[in-house]
Amino acid sequence: MQYQLSDEEQELYDTVCDFADTVVAPQSYEADRTHSLSMEVVGQMGEMGLFGLPFPEEVGGQGGDYLALCLAIEALGRVDQSIAITLEAAVGLGAMPVYRHGTDEQKAEYLPDLLAGRALAGFGLTEPEAGSDAGATRTTAVLDRDEWVVNGSKQFITNSGTPITRFVTVAAVTGERTRHDGSTDKELSTIIVPNGTPGFTVGPGYDKSGWRASDTHPLTFDGVRVPSANLLGERGRGFANFLRTLDEGRIAIAALATGAAQGCLDEAVAYAKTRNVFGVPIASHQYIAFTIAQMQARVHTARLAWHDAARRADAGLPFKKEAAMAKLVSSDAAMLNARDATQIFGGMGFMNETLVARHYRDSKILEIGEGTNEVQLMVIARELGIG
Ligand SMILES: Cc1cc2nc3c(=O)[nH]c(=O)nc-3n(C[C@H](O)[C@H](O)[C@H](O)COP(=O)(O)OP(=O)(O)OC[C@H]3O[C@@H](n4cnc5c(N)ncnc54)[C@H](O)[C@@H]3O)c2cc1C
């Protein structure tokens, strides 16, 4: 497995870092304070081609791979996790399922705008009674002649209510399946529900403690009718399809977390060199220097872990365990680095105007979203044949 970035990959990372520092970072404090996602920044990301990074040129993409997408997410995550998760969800949860499982008609209808960042889409899996246990999904979709009738609710759905959100892919129970032993379980499928469809309500955005500039809403479906052609992928393959979606998403969250851990490290180094206490820069106190050294080690480990998982995914190798491990170590790295950086900033680290304060609030969700870290441990244990 290759661990060094190629020149092209390094150039992509540097370009997005530059964009993050000059365009994204200056608006981040205000966007976080006002809980608002900047559609201007999203538009510029679209013009840069970030939403099309891992897709072939034939469908309007940039011809890159999953590693390329994750490099961009890491670069953004250093300075603004809300913007980074907007890209991650738009591509991994919005466009990728359509590219991978969509019909030619669905691809033609949605991919051009999604890959250009002119439209966003969400993926609705989580429900009030079904989070870690997706098998507990209660939302139903019943086929009535040539229409699906969707009833139920979803919660915490990213990118579901922006001014350019085109649709949400909804995981729903479409029937019952009989197993080999005669027992039955739920048949889960995924269905595209366009925003604006009668009966589909996007609730008010949440008052979140972190990722406050990203777009997250509860959704309700009350007798929502969509054409039968809106089934995404094979009927009954919903569960298998979104497991692949989640596995890949874990690599992207790991990249985001690595960016956050790197951002905290950069801030801590700069502050420790210039903040004088007891007549010397605090960096000259060994405890502070060792704390920062630990932060650097965490960033390195996290980056190696997600690079490995992404290169495996791109090479068509099994990557479930590696993705789970990457998400586990990198989200912990982000959380620990955010805590250490905040401590190094002293009282200033408690002020929302500092990046470290925002990372402190933002990083917690990295240990929860796209499968909690307990779920990652379950996945790793199962891959080892235990648990
Ligand atoms: C900002 C934000 C954005 C999100 N975006 C999306 C989105 O776009 N689409 C989407 O579908 N979802 C989204 N989610 C939902 C997210 O994926 C879930 O919150 C997450 O999977 C956890 O589910 P839960 O909240 O229901 O927690 P629960 O499943 O209720 O878990 C509660 C606690 O119990 C633990 N636990 C559960 N089962 C076990 C077990 N067997 N062993 C040990 N511990 C266990 C969990 O690890 C956790 O600590 C988002 C959430 C947030 C906060």
C-alpha cells in the first residue's frame, strides 16, 4: 500500500487548504454564530469541482477517486468542520448512492447538478427510534399501483433543508422477507423523495452544540407519493446498499477528523510559541511541548489510518475493518487534540471566536455520527469473528 501522496494528490490538498484558509475560514465564526451555511461558499466549492471529485468525467465528475475527495474534506476540516461535513454528506450520502445504484434516468436527472454543487441531497436513515440499530427503521413505503406512498419520520438529516436541496434518499420498510429458516425480517429499500413533494415536511434546523453552520433537519412523511421509478437500487437491497455507503462515509469522517486534529495542532503550535507566561513562551515548558508532541503523533496515526482505508477502497480491496479503525482513532484524535489545544489557549480557548473553541464543540459529533465509536468497535470485533 502506498503511503505517500503523489504530486497530483499533494497539489489537490494544498489547493483546497489555500481555499479553506482564504475563503472559508474568514466567514466561519459568523456562520457558526448565526447557524447558517454559506451558499456562496458552497457555490465556490462547486466551481472548484469539489463535489465531483470521485466521479468519472463521463458523468460530469473530475475523474478522481475516493482518496481525492477525502483529501479535500481533510483540508476543509482543518478550519471549518461544518463546511467539510457539507461536502462529505453531499457527495457520500447524496450523490454517491445515485451514481452507484441509480438507473440511467436517475443519473441523468440528478448527477449533473449534484456533481457541480448546484444541488445538494441528503440521506435519511436515522429515525427517533432507529439510530445505531438501523434495522429498527419504522418509516414505510407501500407500492400503490405506480407510486410509493411514504409514511414516517427521520431525524438529524444533513443537507436536507438548504435552498438548493433537491431530494432526500429515504430508507424505508417496503415489506417482509422470509429467511432460509422460515423466519421473517424487514425488507428495507431506499427511495428518492424530492423536496417540495406534498406531505414531505422539512422541520426547523436544530440548535446544535457543534457543526452549527451545517444544515440538519428532522423530516416527516405523511402520505408522500412519489413515482415507483424513484426506487433507488433494487427493492430489498436498501440495507446492503447503505452499509456500503456508511463504510465509505467512515473514511470520509476519519479524514474530516484528521483535518480537525491537524487544525488544533497548528493553532496550538502557533499559540504556544507566542504566548508568554512567567516571562517565557509557554512552548518552552516541557509539559506544553510534550502535549503538542502527543497531538502531532495522533494526527500522524489518524492520517495513516484513513489513507490506508481509502486506498483499499479505491483498489477494490475489503476495507470495512480499516474504515472502522480509521474512524475510531481519528475521531478520538480530534476530540483529544481539541481538548489539549483549548487547554493550551487558556481562557482564550473558551472564547467562541477562537478556532480551537469551535473545534472543541464540533469534534464531539465525530465520535457519534456515521456510526458511533461503540458501533465501530462492534464492526471491528465482528470482523475478527468475535462479539
Ligand atoms: C449533526 C448530525 C448530523 C447527522 N446526519 C445524519 C444524516 O445525514 N443521515 C442520517 O441518517 N443520520 C444522521 N445523523 C444521525 C447519526 O448517524 C446518529 O445520531 C448516530 O448513528 C447514533 O444514533 P442515535 O443518535 O440514535 O444513538 P443511539 O443509537 O440511540 O445510541 C445511543 C448510545 O448507545 C450506544 N449503543 C447503541 N447500541 C449499542 C451496543 N449494541 N453496544 C454498545 N453501545 C451501544 C451508542 O454508541 C450511543 O453511545 C446525524 C447526527 C447528527 C448529530
